[in-house]
Amino acid sequence: LQTNVRIALQGSSITAVECAAQLEAGDESCRLLVPALANLHSHAFQRLLAGLAEFTDGHADDFWTWREAMFQVASHLDPTALYEVAVQLYGEMLAAGYSHVAEFHYLHQPHPLEMCQALTQAARDTGIGITLLPCLYQRGGFDGSALRAGQKLFYLQEQDFMDLLNALQPFTDEKTRLGWAPHSLRAVEPALLQRLSQQLSGWVCHMHVAEQRREVQDCLAATSRRPVEWVLENLPIGVHTCLVHATHVSAEETTALAASQACVSLNPSTEGNLGDGLFPLTSFLAAGGRFGIGTDSQSSISPVEELRWLEYGQRLKEGRRNVAAGLRGESALTLLEHCWASATAVLDRRIGRIQAGFCADLLELDDQHPLLIHHPRPLSAWLFSGNATLVRRTMVAGIWRASAGEAHFTRREAFAALLSRLYARL
Ligand SMILES: [Zn+2]
């Protein structure tokens, strides 16, 4: 951490960073300022599901039964409803310190372009940066089975998918970026996946992989390869690739995944909620792997909770402390530095550094909070002190978009009304 730093902004960007600076007239003073965080994995509509699938009624509950509840909620959404949920969600993300969201969007029907625009408009209105990742989702499983009723809203033919990407390109700007997302190996036929990966090479590409053990078994049965193994052997993987979850990987896959330079999106609150499993963080980091975090199913909208869960999961598994930090270092700083460093390549937007040429996406911590005011390690105090919101303000592209725990643009009543209508229909 550095002190007495002057950061010059022009428009949306950082133009200069001066160390050992003196406070001058016209300067705005911040005592605890860090880069804002990127949310690498979001399905906005799943915010509606929060708390609705936390009971059982006679069956053994797991990811696959949760998925049925998710299908049911998805069936009640149109572009207007998707906009309302995204405004609420993106506002909560801004208040928590996220300045940019990668929206992994598969809820296409019956209005594919309008559904995408609902998300980009919600991002514009709240001020959060977005990398929209329209998703290709065509089959029900590795066996090529047809989509089930609940999945048909996710379907696009190949040409319709390409047309959607083309139609969205004019809507991109400095804060609104575009990538693509083959949903998973189970949802896209391998030959098509390989062909589109070549066709869209250079694009940011995100894909779910190896979240569930059953998925690994099905992939082995269909291809004689484990999912990450198959991906690394058959797709052009690089710094613009973000593999989501990668929970169930062998030692060989872990090493190869780290060497591939792909970023792994870890979503510990969701992976805990769904009973997915624990990612082998220690060996991945030892091999030089890159990771970031995501809110995924939206059961938590807090980077603090994601990072704390990530570290605690490893501590519980390994029976020791300060796991992410390796042999020397501070857990909070190590975890945050990974999140900052991985963002730019998989979002197509320069964020995550306080450096000239980067976007002015910043997060100010509450330096007057008793936990932080004299703390020798404020980042550790932020991540490992509980659930009080220690984020004072979040800036996106040079503009403060949330302060005192609330986004500046909200539509809370509209969101509450949407939830009320949904609960009545479920
Ligand atoms: Zn996901």
C-alpha cells in the first residue's frame, strides 16, 4: 500500500499517478482507495431465486433439483422484468464494491435482442460496467438429448446466435463490452463448439466447466476425457478465456489449466450453496494459475463473502491458515490482487489497477470506521471482520455510482412489486 498518491482523472480514465504528492487546492481526498472489483460471473435473473430453494420436501436436494427451481423462475420473465431485477442487482453490486459485471446470459426467448438490451440498459442506468456474454445453449446433455421444457427459453440456432452477436455490436461502448459464452460442454455439441471458437477467436469467451461430479462422469462417458482435459485439448484457450467453476479437476488438469493462462472464475458462495465442491486452489496457485470471483446464482452480492469463503474452504480442507497467501504474504492482499489482475483480459475493459491508461474504477473504504481507522492491515480488516459494509463509495469510469451502502440509481419499489408478482405465480 502506498500513501500520499495523487491520481489524475480525465473523463473515464486515470491519466497520471504521482507518488509522494502534496494535497493541493481542488484535490478530492480519499484515505483508503483501491481498485474496484470485477464480478466475473453473473446470471442476473437468478437474484429472484434467493431464498426460494432453501428447503426440501422429501427428496434429496442437490444442484440438479435446484436447477428445476431455477427453470421455473426463468419461465416468468420478460424484458421488463429482467430490467427490473438487473437494476436492483447491479445497484447492490456497486454498493458492495463491484464496478463491472460479466453477465453470462442464456435467458433468450421469446425476445433475444430485447432480453440482452434489458441487461445493458440496466447497466447503463445504474452505471456499472458490463461485459455481456450471450450464451449458446442447444442440447440437454452429453448424450445429445433434446432440451427439456424448462430449457427451451435458452435455445438459439447457430445463425440466430451469430445474428444476435452482430445486432449487439452497435450497442457496445467504453463500459458496455461484448463476448460470447458456450454454456457448457453438456449444452453445446463439440464440433460446433470447436468451429465457433475458431470463428470468434480473439473474443472474450466464458464457459461453465466441471461444476458437478455427474458432469465429469457424463463427459468421460461421451468423450473419454474429463471436461477441463477436453477443453484444453480441443479449444483455443488463452488469456481471454474464463472457465467458470472448474471445481472437479485432476492434478494433471490443474497444472495444465494454470499453464493455459485461462482465468478461472470461482464463485464460492454459489458453489457452497449448490454443494458443488472445493476448487484445488493451493496447487492451482502454486502452478501460476489465474482466478477471479463471481456472484453466479446471486445468493450473495459481496466480494468480501466470496473471498472469505474461498480462503476458509481451503483452510477447512487443509487444516491450516493463510492458504492463498502461500508461504509468505497477506491472505486478503493475495486474494484481491488475483481478482484485480485477472479482470482486464476476460472483460475486455482495462480495470483492476490504479495506473495511467486504466479506467477509473475505484473503491473507497470507510476510513472512519473503528475497524479501519488505525488498522495496520486495512485490507485484512475489510475481508476478515464480518459483514458490516466497509465500502464507502464505488467509482465506475470516473463517476461515483454508489455510496453509503446504496447505488445512486435504484428502483426498489419496482423490484419489490416484481417479486410479489413472482411469489404469487410460483
Ligand atoms: Zn453460472
